[in-house]
Amino acid sequence: MGLLIFIGRTPVFYTSKQQGAIKTSTYGAKFCGMKTAVEELIAVRYMLRCLGMKVKHASLICGDNLGVIQNATVSESLLKKNHITIAYHKTREAAAAGICHPIKTGGVVNFADTLSKTQMIKTFCMLVGGLMFG
């Protein structure tokens, strides 16, 4: 799992780690990763408010699994996998409260992919160059 948090266009927090639990599907692993992202996002938003900044809009969470994005945002979706119940409800609650807005992005434009996946050299240079030179 790779997590990269930006404030404006500046990266302020990153983490890259292997998940502790073995998942039988990428769906469960991605949902657990999104729950971690939501928890870190809530902490950063709280820190910004403590520093006197007004946080008005929902923060974007970019992911590459369309099923996870749809289940986190579409209110009619149903949970069919009980082993990810906590992650499911945490992300749904944050999306409904306007804290986050999950969107689907491709691997070519997802900066966090450089933290967790092997990249082609051209894609890697483009993403890292975008991080360094904005």
C-alpha cells in the first residue's frame, strides 16, 4: 500500500508498507488501504484546523480500483464481503460526511503508485518529476 498526502501541490506525508493481513482479493486489500488513507486524511485535516486554516471542501482520495471507489461513494451499493466491514463503513461514513471524495485515477497519473509498484522508467520519471518540480 502506498499513501501520499498533498496540501495544495506540496506532498506533506507519505507511507509505503506491506499490509499485515493476507487478503484473498485485491478488493479487500484496496478497501483496507482506503481506510488507512481516510484515517490519515482526518488527522491532517484536524491538524490544519488546529493551525487556523479553514478546510471547506472534501479532500480527494485517488485510487485505481473502480469497485472500491463505487462502493465507497454510491449509497445504493451493498457490502457482500463481511471481512472488510470496518473498512467499508469507515470510508462510506467519511464520504457521506463530506470529508473525502474518492475518485478513480489510472496508474500513469497516480503518484502513490511509485511507493508500492514497479513502474516503467518513463512513467516513474514523469511521476517523480511531477512531485519534485510540480
